Amino acid sequence: MTVGSKVEVSVFQKAKKGNYHCGDSYFYIETENEFVCALADGLGSGEFAKESSQIVIDIIQNNIGATVEELVKVCNARLLGKRGVVLGILRMDYGTQTSAFSSIGNIGIMSITKDKKKKRNIPNAGYLAGYHRPFKVMTQRLEPEMTFIIFSDGVLDKELSQRFFMNKDVRCITKAYEQTSDKIRMDDTTLIAVRYKSEKPSSAD
């Protein structure tokens, strides 16, 4: 688990049965003004899927200050001639107290408020492969103690209904998912739990 000044992050990842390489790649970073998290899944599985998903993650790492819309467009342009990628990007803006998310293909996001209201984002259809593709960016107010769950298509709908997703500890969420989900994954699986704490924790005496 990673603990930042305003966010906590925990990740579960496992490759598809029979594969050494997981085709999913992810990245997250917190700065003074924002938090950015991205999850990319190369089409198919294995080494070539990993190559495409890592290209996207490298671009995002080098363009942290860009908007979600700008990041998607740049990633798409760089994938011309490569295996396609589905992509989800979450960006929290601490200044405006808003979150922005866009997903192309089967990367999903679920937000859970302090009072346990769940909201599931509907991804844009298709995938990124260097060709123009319309997409929408969803924005919402960033509330203290809000949890975001970002996941690839290896996470099943029936698994997302589990009550442990309401837990306030992101490490408990990923650990419970690991213990209760199928041990043999039929697809590359990544689940990222992000909790927005809002206030910087006080230093120990």
C-alpha cells in the first residue's frame, strides 16, 4: 500500500492463467496539486499486450500536468502500428476539488462516497490504436473519504458487488479481493483501490 499526503492506494494484479507477463500496466502519482492514476490493458495477453500498455503508461508518466482529454489523445496517436489498448485515467484536482475520469474499452471505475453511495462509470466503446475515436470525460465533485476502484476486465461484475468494497482501508479491499476471487484468472486482472483522505495526516509527536 502507498500512503500519500491526501490519498492511499493499494493494488492487486495477477496475470492470465498460463502467462508470465500480465498485459495490464498501471501508474499513479501524487503531487502537491493533483493525483493521477492510469490503467492500460493491451489487447490480447502476454508480452506484446504488455508492450502496448507500457507505451501508454510511459506517456502518462511524462505528461502528468496534462488534462485527461489531452492524455488520451496523445496516447492514441502513439499507438499507430501497435497492438491496441484499452485505457482508464483518473485525475483528482485538489485545487478545484474535482475528479475527472475517462475510459476507452473495458477499463472500469466505481466511486464510493463516505455514506456508501456507489456509482459505476460507463466506459466509451472501442480501443485506442492510433485512429480517431470520440470519447467523453466524466467529472464529479471530489468528496472527503471517497474511494475509487479502477479495474480491468479480469474483474467480474459479480465480484464488484462484494461488501468489502465499502471498507475504508484500501489495503483491506485488495486483500479481501485476493482472498475471495478466483485463484486461476481467465484474463489479466488488475484492481486499484484509491482513497481520498483530503487532509494531510498530522506528524507523530
